[in-house]
Amino acid sequence: MNSKTVVGLIGSVFITFVGLYRLFSESLSSTPLFIAYLFIITGLVGVCANGIKLFKSKKI
């Protein structure tokens, strides 16, 4: 198992959850809504890329 890929996957999930938390709650009002959308999009791209990379590395 590639540890860099797992750390990247966990980080991407965390970034996605931070963006979703800001989007669904108003507690982080100092963060602009644009940044929340940016976190969600980039986090999902990272989750997909790292998930695919991890899945392929386990198959081989």
C-alpha cells in the first residue's frame, strides 16, 4: 500500500468535508462561499484521483 496515496486521499476527504460544512452551515461566515465551492470541487477531484490510484496499485 502506498502511504502517500492514502495520506492524499485522507487529505482530500478532509478538504471536501470542510467545504461541505461551510456550505451547509453558516458557522464559518468569515470564509467566502466561493472558497467553499472551490474546496468541494478540488477535494472531490483529489478523492477520485487518489482512489483510482490506490485501487490500481492494489490490483497489480
